[in-house]
Amino acid sequence: MGRIVEIRWHGRGGQGAKTASLLLADAAFDTGKYIQGFPEYGPERMGAPLTAYNRISDDKITIHSNIYEPDYVVVIDETLLEAVDVTVGLKEDGAIIINTTKSPDEVRPLLKGYKGKVCTIDARTISMETLGRYFPNTPMLGAVVKVSKVMDEETFLNSMIGSFKHKFASKPEVIEGNMKAIERAMQEVKGL
């Protein structure tokens, strides 16, 4: 079996971690890759911590479990850095991508000794300026593709346009803002 890229998402209920992991899975599937995208939660409620996962590979994926040693970790809510050990199992040749206004050097002390790449993105500002509301998952999606290089950026953007046209068929006015959020995040992620 070829290399599988494994991504673990940390967020809170209502922030879109599950949706982002499923959108990433759909985009990777559109490129001909084998994918898995799934959440892990119990009786969650709005604001409670939750985890979502992606596996992306050029070959069939025969693993069907949670991800314990991810290549990449995405943290949609920086308050989780104090509540959850988001770096547990994270490979040091991978990266962590955190939604924060802080620089990678400023958040590194909160990462329990993690020595790998730390990337940050201000998903709140990007979301507010491009969408008019706080939807951090959209910019985080762009950031994870930029950092992980899990797929060609142009192919990813084309897939997202198609996905948003389908998802927002009755609200086409939100497609442009979502695309701007993704593109801007890909340009503004720090720590590359």
C-alpha cells in the first residue's frame, strides 16, 4: 500500500470541523484518490470538543479506525490547546495548523514539547472579512491543503468551486466569499 496522509481535526461543535473534513475528502476523491472522512463524537452539543479525521491515499485504504499518529493536525479553536492534547501522536515530520492571531513561535510553548512544523492562520479575520460571519472551517480547509500539499492547489480550488455550487445552489451569493476565504488562507498561512 502507498503512503496514506492522515489528518486529525480538532474543533468545537458548530465550528465546522466535521464539514471541513468531509469537504476535503470530497475534493480528494474528485482527483481520483481513495479517501476517508469521518467525525468522532458522542452525544455532543454546540461548543463541546470534537474530532474529525481524513485519510487520503493513491491506493485503497484498508484501515478502518481512528487516527492515532496523524501527519497533520488542524486546530479550529485555539482554546482547545489548553483543554486537549492536540499534539498526541502527531508525527514530527508533519505539521500542526492552528487558527489563531498568534505567530507559530508564540503558540509553540503551548504544544507540550512538539518539535515539528507549527503553522498559524487567522481564520477568524479571514472569515469575517470574506463571509461576513465567523465560519473558521472554510479558511482552515485552504490552510491544510497549502501546508500538507495533499493535492494540487489548482485542482483543489476547482473542486471546491464545484462543491460550493452544489452545496449552495439556492444561495449562489455565498460561493464567491467561500472561495475568497480559502484562497486568502492559502496565501496567509504562517510557518511554511
